[in-house]
Amino acid sequence: MKQLPYVSAEQLAALEFDYVVVGAGSAGCAIASRLAEDPSVTVALLESGPPDHHFSVTAPLGLALLATRRGPRNYGYFSVPQPALHGRRSYQPRGRGLGGSSSINGMVYVRGHRNDYDEWAVAGCHGWSYRDVLPYFRRSECNELHAGSDDNPWHGGHGPLHVSNLRSPNPFSQRFIEAALQAGFPLNHDFNGEKQEGVGLYQVTQRNGERWNTPRAFLHGGDPTDANMNGGRSRLTVLTNSQALRVVFDGRRARGVSIVRDGMKQTVRARREVVLSAGAYGSPQLLMASGIGPAVHLREFGIEVVHDLAGVGQNLQDHADVLVNKQLDTTDLFGRSVRGGMRLLSEILRYRRHRTGMVTSNFAEAGAFVRSRAELDIPDLQLHFVPGMIGGRGGRQRVRGHGYSCHVCVLRPHSRGEVRLRTPDMRDAPSIDARLLSDKRDLDSLVEGVRIVRRIFAQRSLAGMGGRELFTESLGDGDGSDDAIREFVRSHADTVFHPVGTCSMGTGPMAVVDPSLRVIGVEGLRVVDASVMPTLVGGNTNAPSIMIAEKAADMMRREWAGARLVAAV
């Protein structure tokens, strides 16, 4: 395994790379890999967590263990108490280790609506319209329905990120689709095609029934046992278990990253640029710990201010989400029971032999994009149907028995939160205030979303199977009153784990990075991850994060090629 040698500080000071990338998540793996395609440069990719070589990562069903609790591969953050959620703290899982959240997420491949990107461009993020970003979505993707082909205008067939249909979709996922059709919603076979609206099965980032996270796509060359974790590319050095402490500056230019490994502090130096890809919580935290952020806040912790940048940590957005559960006694559905445990054992054996069956499930198998009000031009709600129950207060506590559930989330929330330092030490969790449902419009949208889910559940394809709703007894039958649904939402809502926006791209006074993703006010430093999104896209955020990295790599290569040309002249 290629690692930085444990040598003296004097020796280590002479060890440099052209690029140092902090964070090996969805964006970090992609940009490090793309930069390393240039044989003339060297790249170091730093990751605080472990490698991804583990069955719980490769087996899709492992997300039930990884995403639901804090552990070596999940930071398991919690927000500060949320007033609109009756003072509850919001659960905020974030991936730790190679792949970041792509190693623990639900594997849903959704890009968002084309209008989302066009609005970025209108707001001043030139070069980020849907027409501009679509080629980068296609470049990263190898869609099994179009593999080896460039003929489809929406999908790629040659990229490193495998996107597939589910191998063994649950029969209740199909029942959900039929019920949605009976409720009047249109069928959609491709949420990433010409139209987003409608109901259908999600495509997933899997290959042959295994999770295809970003290390498998961009680092390992498809080999999950790759010992060097770099796909055989000697100019790409991957360092796991390496916690970034701060960016090192020479004046206002980033020159490297101070890290700690096995208790020893070291500095990894960058000749060209430092790239932060630590995510919507990690990137603003690292900027502030390094002296870039709101000056008053930094001085509270005794941090020397490199640049007073008010927008760092602001503009936090996430998909506020609530679940409707229905209990039904069948082991075709995931659940906690003796019979369910026996069924799962047989499914594990089936998976080991054939890579099929329930272990290939991403849980969020089917879904829909719908409008809460008929007068809207595009969908403002997303549904994720799960062939299992996810219940309890906040929608994340375990419940006994079997059943199914459906998430509904607000796609373009009006509520805005913030990330702040809790301490100046990057090894401590940041302070996260999501301010969920602080804007009444988000609550109103979720009220309509609950009604839509219950209307789908009431159709014959699902209702004919029997069962009873859990946690919604106060809503009664039919539509239920606004007040009762609001109380239900406040008591059970959380997020669907899509935080963005805390290092917002733009040109205004609260922008943190410019449209080339360079940190404003300093040199040699960029942010490349979901934190740069000025507004949250209408869908899951894994694919857009990879797209951002693909586009950033091209911008960086062009800039440095131009600089070399000018120097030569």
C-alpha cells in the first residue's frame, strides 16, 4: 500500500505533489483520478477514514448497517436542536473512508431537473447551465442500457461509474408503481431523460449486484481489492486514515495541508493547488479552521484570519423529509422477526452464489417526482419507496415486524441553515444548524406530500394487500386535516441526507467560490464538492457531486495549460 513515509519533518518538507485533494468522497475520488490522468502531474488524495475494502460496503444491503449509526465509515453527526421539529436534533450521516457517502448511500442515480442548472447560470454561475453540465454527467456514466454506445443524448456508455437497473426489485416496489398509476401519476422509465416527472424504478450505482462507489469507479480500476488504492497509477498517492487539520498558507496562497496520521503531524505540500472535497460539512469546517470565513466567528476560537469571507458555512440546504409507514406481515418485505431473520440468511446465501436477491436491494427501489400543486411547472416533491419500515420519532428508529414505507421530501427548500465551528480542531464535529422547516412553505409542501403518499397507499394494488399505517393514527382516513398533518410532520420529519451549499458558488457578497470553484480572496485553493451548489438540485446529490468534479478537473487542466503556454511565450 503506497503511503507517505514516516520520516523527519525536514525530509517530509521536501516531499511535494502538484495537487493535494482533501476528502476521498464522491467528488474527491473523481477529481483526483481525472487530474492524475495527466502523466506530467502528481496527485495526493487524503482521506480521514479507512479503505473501502469491506463486505458491508460492496453488498448493497450493507447500507442498513452503515448509514443508520455512527461508526468507522459514518461520522454520524447530529444537528443542534431544531425548533420546527419540536426541539429534536436532526440525524446527519456522512460517509467516512474511501468513497465518502458513496460508500454508505442508497445508490440512487438521479441528476436533478435541468431547470436547476439553468437557474445556476442565470444567477451568475456562468458555464453551469444544463447544456454545459450534461456532457460531464454522460462522461462519468456507464449505463448498462447504453453500455459501449454514445448514441443516447442523455446517457453515457463508456464512463467509469456503472449505473444499472436493480437486479432483483422487490415485488412491492412494482405494486407501489401500479398504485401510483392508479392514483393518476404518469409512468416514467427514465428520471434522467427528457422528463423527470412521474413514477418508476430508480436506477442505481451498482454493477453485477454490487455497490459501485466512487473508489471502484475512479481509483481501483474496478478492482475492490486494489492494494495501492490507485488503480496502478504511480503518480496518484492515496492516503487513508489521514486527518486534515488545516490548509497551510504562504501569505494568501495555499501551499499544502497539515495532517495527523497515527498521532504524528505532517505537512503534505502542493506545488499547484489544494482542492477541498470534504463535503458540505467538512469543507467549510476546514476553511474556517484554516482562517477563511467570518472573521468575528474565527476570532472567537483564536484562529488567525487569512481572509474574512462571510459566506463560509452559510446557505446550508437539505431535503426535509418525512416517512409514511405501513405494517404488513410478509417476509417479502424487510423487517425484524424470527421468520424475517431466517429469510435473510437464505438471501445472503443466494447473494454469495449469484449476486441476486434481497441483498442487492438499495431499499429506495422505486419512487416518483410529483407536484404538490397542479399550477407548478416542474415537480417539487420526490418520493422514495422502501420495501421495509423505517419508523419511530424522526423516522429513523427501528420498528418490529415487516412492512413498507415511503419518503417524501421537498426538492427545493426555502429554509436555510448554517455550519459553524464547535472547536478549532478538525477532529471534533462541527456545529450544524439545518433550520429544517424554518420556512413555512417547506412545511406546507410536506403536508401535501403526506397526502399524496397516503393516496397512493390507498389504491388497490397496495391497499388490497392489507396492513395498517403506523404513527399516522391521528390523521384519520382520507386526506386528514392540515393541523393534524403539520403536527405529524413536525414530530417525525428529518432529512433525506442531501446537504449542500455551504461554500456557495457565485459572484455576490455571500459567494465562497467563483464559477471556476476558486476560493475567493486567496490563491491556489478550490472547493470541489456538493458544498459549492448555490441551490439544492431537485433530486439525489451523488451524481451531481461527481459531475462537479468532472467539470472542475477540465477547468483546472485548461487553466494550467494556459499558464504554461503564457510562460513559454
